[in-house]
Amino acid sequence: MTGVSRGDRSRWVRVATVAAILVASSLCILKAVGWLMTGSTAVLGSLADSSIDLLASVAAAVAARFAATEPDNNHKFGHHKAEALFAMGQVVLISVSATLVIWESTQRFYEAAPLDKPDIAVGSLAISLFATLVLVTFQTIAVKKTDSLIIKSDRAHYLGDVFALTGALAAVLIGETYGIPRLDAIAGLVMGGFLGHSAIQVSKIAIPQLMDQELPEADKNKIKAILDNNPQVKGYHALRTRKAGGKRFIQLDILLDASLTFRKAHDITDAVELALEAAFSDTDVIIHSDPIGEARPERRVVEDVEDYGEK
């Protein structure tokens, strides 16, 4: 993520979620009219997807506002995991939508008939494709600016929509041109498959955060480099990391010369914290200082998963 401030991040997330709501609501109206006039299951599948998109985007706006709420007495680490919880809610909605679309498309496959007013079906799908491409482009920019899980999960299924809409549009055009009505049903099945794939992709993003998975190795190597480059840090251990929404959490113990004054040890610890916070935007750093050469207390119940000893 680029070095945007917390306020700028919130604004990007807010604008992105509002844009998604506007696009999804407009496409729902367009596709509902198109489906009623044509009976196309390709358009129906796309309508179901856009309906889920609209519900998800409204929920995203609410989740984004809640996730941005400052820490309180009951949530001292903040509310950032609301983003991951929202994403898992999306997985459920997308999965239900995929099931319904696949069921309807299967019925249509065995009862195939030429579309009524195919030009309307083509028009609604083409307009939907263009609008979705514009939205995905904006969301891509927003993700680079904010690293927001809410926008990432929204973008995941809108990106799936791009491919699914392209396939649906091609299927309707070819099916009507060459008299193959079952292609419309096949397009609906493909749409259902893309929805299922989107659900899997979103869950892959959300579950690691809910399970407090460690940061990527590239981030951890960056942390280690900062520690190694500080000559006053004689060693470090108990490095633990996680991520919630767009916020990273870093916790570790550092080894300092036992002869240092309390003030000097505190200054060194502060310097390490500031260096880590400068390297990672929106990061909460917790550091405990240990005098070098002294055994760690027996009361420590969390075993070190990474111990680098002394330099």
C-alpha cells in the first residue's frame, strides 16, 4: 500500500463503496428490464449477480464505516476485523446466488427456446460490461491506495463479472446469430461458475485475517532488515505479526545491552518502533526490551516461534 494517511484511506474506501452502490443499483434496473423483455437466463444470471453486488456494496459501506471507528474500551485493537467478517458474509451471499443461477440455467438448458428481443439482451449486457470495467478500474486504483479488504473482496467478484459478462454477451450473440438457443443457458452456467469462483477467492482473502495469519515473508524480511540494521539492537525474538483490514500488527522482544540506563533503553525501543511504523503504513507496533544475556522469565507462556538470539 502506498503511504496514504488514515483519513485519506477512509475517504478512498468511502468513495469506492459509494461508486459500487451506484453502479450495482443502475445495473440491477437495466438487467431487470432486459430479463423481463427477453427471458434470457444469461441476463437473469447477471441480474442475480448484480443484486448480490448491490446488497454486498451496501453492506460494504456500513462495514467500512464500522471498521474505521476508533478503538474503544471493548475493542482496544480497533474494529478492523469487521472487514474480514463482511467479506465472509459476501462469500455466503455469492454462494447462494451461484446456486440459484446454476439451477435456473440448468432448467433453461433442457427447455431451450429462442430469445424474445435478443437485441435488448445484447444491449443490457454490453452496457453492464462497460460500466463494470469502469468500476473495476477505479477499484484497482483504490486497492493500491488503501489495501482495503472490503474493496478487495468487492473487486474480486466485480472482476469475475467482467469475464462472465463477456462470456454471456458472446453466447447471446453467437446463439442468436447461428440459432443455438442453448448457448444462453450455457452462459448462465458459466456465470454461476464465476460466482462460485469469486466466493472462493474472497474466502482466501478473509480467512487468513480472521485466523491471525502471519504477514507475508516479504514484510517479515523487511522487519528483520530494520532490526539488523540497528547496531544497538543486539538480538530479537518472539516476532509475531498479523493483519486486520488495512492495519498491520507487529509484536516482538529486542535484546539490549544490560548496562544501558532505563532512559537510553527506552529511546532505542522508541526508535525501532518509529522505524517500523515508517516502513509500514497504519501499523501498531508493540516492543518489549530484554537485557542481553539474561534468561527469559519462566512465567512467559507464549513460546517463541522465531528466535534470532544475539548478534
